[in-house]
Amino acid sequence: MKASGSRRLGVDCRVSDVWSLLYALGQTGLAVAADAGGMAMVLGRTLQRLGPPRGDSRELVRALKRYGEESLPIVALTAAFTGMIMVVQGATYVQQYGVYNLVGRYTGFTTFREVGPMLIGLMFSGRVGAHHTSELATMRMTEELDALRVLAIDVYETLILPRILAMVVGMAALVVFGDLIAIGAGAVCARLMLQVEYAQFFQALLEHLGPMDFLIGVQKGLAYGLVIGVVSTHYGLNAKGGSAGVGRAVNAQVVASAVALFWVDYLMTSVVR
Amino acid sequence: MVPISASVFFLRPLASLGRWGQWGGRQVQAVLRLGGAVLRNLPHAEPAAIWQQARDLGNRSMFFVVVVMAFVGAIMVVQASMQAQRIVGDLSIIGPGFMQLLVREFAPTIVALMIAARYGAGVAAALGAMQVTEQVDALRLCSAEPISYLVVPRVLGGLTSMPAIVVVGGAVAFVSGGLAGHFGFGIGWTSYFRTGFVVPSDVAIGFCKAAAFGVAVPLVSSWAGLSARGGARGVGQATTRAVIGSSVAVLFLDLVFGAAGYVAQRW
């Protein structure tokens, strides 16, 4: 729309601005709806291959190693930072109110339930989801996906289902490892900064937290793995426009995964409980 | 000779730990070297390019940040209210306490992680594509210093607009938390929307964090893009490295600033 011939509305607002805002809103809405539909299709097609399970088991093992085991260093690093940040953030309040016996409790609670799975999920989407998207997108650009279809090889059976399964299992396992590392790092940090003895830290942790607090985090890990798998598959399969399109697809995947993770977190926190 | 069990269970993990450490050290060194080059080239920055990058980082991430921070605010208030109901039964400090935590910690960190995902991946893809198609070398041939042309505007743009978008994200999270608290737990508007707990040092810590993240995310992402090698695959790897690297940088700086703020407040 031309800005020159438009009527002025207010201080610095033209009619064309209002229209272009509405237009942009509508475009965004359409794009979001299209992506949500695409992800639902991916999810449906993947679930369809589950009963009876038809998937490449060797690809599953390979994906478990590449997505799960090889993410361990970065997840360990993230988790260690998480545990220490939680202790540092609470340190001011702990000192103010003298509640040194609660350090283990709040560190464990926040790490297990919320922050641990979420940060590990964000890292997982940045590393594994991005990798999966860029590989599928490259296969699409080089017409490998079409070649597979010509050979009557189902890409969902050979690639997508095993990898999404690997992401679900790998993410849950990484949450378990990450929680342990985060708690260890938090205990060290509490000892150094607040002089909370290790025994006191772990006693507070064990006294006030049940297995449910831990399992809710693992459950979130399973859900986040599925979300990242579905989102990254969708953006990989729908990449367009040459090698620049691969970069765009990866970028869109990281953004959409983050939104989807927070949305699922919100659902699991407040709606399902 | 070392027994086999010891070598499998102890030495091999130790060796890979050492390799990761060395690898990480090299990456950090490369990023810091790029940071030094940015400092040297600081006087040659063009204001127009800086504004362009500030707009790219801030304005164009607005929708994404608003959506994510709305969820974050609701999640945190729901969690905190459930806990408070179980322990003290007093929900009146949820609002001001959440405000303080947002200012000190969550608004800068989560917004910066989101910016690392959106803007960082974009920077790495753009610079990586330029690197593998030898456009960066072409710039050098034209005797245009690639760092002052490509990296400095991004770093200064990040420094400019990261604090701004952190303020927006924090405000959105606070309001959405208020809505969740009011309709989910019946927290009154007037007891939630209070800012009494926030002291100047909280604002200072939050601002320093936002500014540091605003420098770190573009710097790490530019480094990831400029070190891309080998065609389209290299560009893909660069975007991954940008997201992971800038997220780790954000978490590390968060820890450093949090500890520094704690020590400073004790004095």
C-alpha cells in the first residue's frame, strides 16, 4: 500500500498503517494455522506407523546414540549452570530470612519441575531439532525424498518414526541425567556460597520432595521430546528455496520449538496439573 | 599396563572430558579474539547499520518474545501460587516477589535465550552463507574490514535493543502472570500489581545482564557464522553452533552476574 496518498489519522498514524497492521496480523494468523496443521499431520502420520510398529530399528539405535548420547556434554553443562543459577538466585532471600535449611528444597523443586526440563529442552531443540530439520530440508532440496518415494520407501518408517522415538526417549533420559548433575552442581554452589553442608542440602531435598516432583520433570521430558520431534520434522519436510531455505527452515524450527515448549509447559503446569 | 576395566570405566571418560575441555577452551578463545577485534573496530561503526541490526534483533522478535513471555509469566505464577497455597496460604506477596525475580533474573535470561534462538540463528545463517560463498573474502579484497562491516553493527545493535526488549518481555510476563493469578487463584489486582520489593540494585543487576547478553548473543552468533566451512551443510552446523553457543554464554553470564550481585549486596 502506498503511504503517500493515505489519510493521516493521529499524531503519526496513517490509514495505511492500520491496514498494513491488520494485513500483517492476518498473514501471521494464516501462517500459524498452516504450521499447526502441518505439525498435526506429521504427528498423525507418525502415530499411524506405530500400530503395528513399522520402523527401522537400526536407525533407531543410531539416532539414540547421535541424539541422546552425543548431546550429553552440552546437557551436562547446561544442567550444571541451571543448578548453580537456582542457588545463586535464592541466595539473597536465604540470607535475608536465614532459611539455610530450605536451599536444597527450593533448588530441587524448581530444577526438577520447571527449569531443568525447560532449559534442557531448549538446548535439545537447538542441537538435535536443528540437526534433524537441516538434514530433512537438505534431503528435500536435493530431491532425495522424492527419490525415496519413487523407490516406494516410506520416509516415515525409515527416518522419521525412529528419530522421533529416539528424541522422546533421549530427552527423558537427558532430563534424568541433567537433574542429577544440576543437583550436584547446586549442592557444591550452596556449600561454597552459603556454607550449607552437603548433608543439610540433601536432607532438605529428600524430606520435602517426593518421587512425583522428579517424575513430573521426566514426564515433561517425554512430552518435550515429542514436541521437538514433530516440530523439527514439519519444518524439515516443508523447507523451500535452495540452500538458503535450509537456514530459514532451521531458524523457523528453533523459534517454533521454543513457543511450542512453553505452550506445552503451560498446559502441563496449569491445565492438566 | 592398566587393567581393562579401569581403562573403560575411568580413563576413557576422563579422556573425553579432557577433549571436551580443550575443545571448549579453543571456542571460547576464538570468541574472545573476535570480541577484541570488535573493540578495535568500534570507531568505524555506521549508525545506520547499527539501527538496522537493533531493529532486526528487537522489533522483529517482538511477536515471538511476547508470546513466549506470556506463557512464562502464567507458568511461574501458577507454580508459585500452588506452592504458596500449600506452605503459607498467603498469596499477597506473589506479585511483588515475582516482579523482583523477573527484574533480577527471568526477564533478561529467558528473553536472551529466545533472542539467541531467533536472532542468533539468523545471524549465523546469514554470515555463514556469506562465508561459504566467499563474500567475506570478497569484502576483504575490497579492503572493507569484514568485522567492522558485519560484526560491529550487530554487537552494538544488540547492546542497544536487548535492554529494550527485555523490558517489554518482563512487562508482558508480569501482566500475564497477574491474569493467571487473578483468574486461577483469586489474587486481587491491587495486591498483585505492586513493585515495592524491587530495589535499585535489582534494576541495576537486570540491566547489566540485559546489556551483557545483548553483546554476547550477536558476538557468539557472528563467530559461529564466520567460522562456517564447507557449503550448505556448514551453514546448518553454524546455526546450531550459534544457538547452543549463545545460550551457554547467556547462562554463564547469568551465573557470573548473579554471583557478583550477591557478593556486591553483601558488602
